[in-house]
Amino acid sequence: MSERWKFQIKKGVIWGLMVSFIMATLDMIDMTFEDAFLSRKNLIRIFIMVVCGIFIVGYYSWKKKIKSEKLD
């Protein structure tokens, strides 16, 4: 696996899990812990956030990293 994909997966998974955790925590205002964290809706949201994180956040983070390395 290339360095780029390793970087994108690492950044994307971290971002996706953090965002999903924050959203589930905010959902706890209206729901129980089980409904907010262990529901099917939340698991789908985690999956979507991680995939988006890998392909969107990871991609732009990689571009920023490459750009900053070229400037040095």
C-alpha cells in the first residue's frame, strides 16, 4: 500500500470516529446512551463518516502535506 493511502486512511478513520462520537454525544441530549451509540443509525453514520474522512479529509490533508513539503 502506498504512503498516500496509509496517510489518508489514518487521517480519515481518526476524523470519522471523532465526528461520529461528537454527534452521538450531542444526540444523548434527546436519547438514551444505547439509542445514541449502539443504534443501527449510529453505526451507519460511523461508516459514512469514516469513508468520507478517508476520501475527502484524507485527500485534502495529503495535498496540504505535499504542498508544505515542496515549500521546505
